[in-house]
Amino acid sequence: TNTMEKSFMQWLKDCDKYLSRFIPLSIHDLPDASWRDYYEDGMSPEDAVQCANDDYWDGQMSLATEGQWWS
């Protein structure tokens, strides 16, 4: 694995850790998002998860943070 790929994989793990602070799911449990594009755009893991929430998950993470995930 080259250095950039290793960095991407670490960054993706950081995205997963960030999401897990809000909901008991992994980024891999939710619809695919443009993770590589977010990474190459220089987004932080936090910003990338927020974009995935807005762009691909129909705001499901926002519902979770408001306590509405399971309602």
C-alpha cells in the first residue's frame, strides 16, 4: 500500500470514529458516500461525515443527534 492510500485508509477510520460518537453505526453500514472525493478535496473527517449526511444519508445523522434516530 502506498503512503497516500495508507493515509486515506487512516482518514476513513477517523471518519468512522467521528460518526460513532453520534450513532451506533459505521460509515460502512450507511449508503456509500464519495469518501475518496472528500479526502482528495482536503476535507476533515468531521466535514466529510457532515457532507455524507447531507448528500447521501438524507440527514439521518442529524435525526440521531436530535434523539430521533429510532423513532
